[in-house]
Amino acid sequence: DFETWDSHSPQGRRPETQGPKYCHSSFDAITVDRQQQLYIFKGSHFWEVAADGNVSEPRPLQERWVGLPPNIEAAAVSLNDGDFYFFKA
């Protein structure tokens, strides 16, 4: 079984959480917002990575962007208004 590293655990490791893993293969898109929060997109899920390196659990795209199809090809955030823009062929 795969385990992820947890520096706060006495043993240093904890069982892996369920759901897609953002760091174990390719991504569909990555972008960063005006608050330096990184967004990683893969399939029908996304992750948020804070500036301090904390990573969220995988969340469904539909939870934040209703109607956004899975497997987007690119994402961008406007520095003017903070709006997200997604691209899919």
C-alpha cells in the first residue's frame, strides 16, 4: 500500500486518503490566483495548494464551478478581477 508522508505524525507516515492523487501523474491544468493559491486540475477534481504548501483533499469541479466539464486543457486567473477562465477543445 502507498502511504503519504506526514511530518507531524510520530511515525512520519499516515495511510493515504481516498480519491485521485494530484501528484502521482500528469495534470489537466494548473493556475494560481491573486492570493498565490495554486489550483491543480485533473479529470473531474481539483486541489488547492496554499503558499505554505498545505494541500486540500480532492474536490469535485462542480462544487466550485457549476457546469465546468471534466478534463479541461488549460486554466487562467485574471489579475484584474480574479475571475477564472477555462479552456477545452
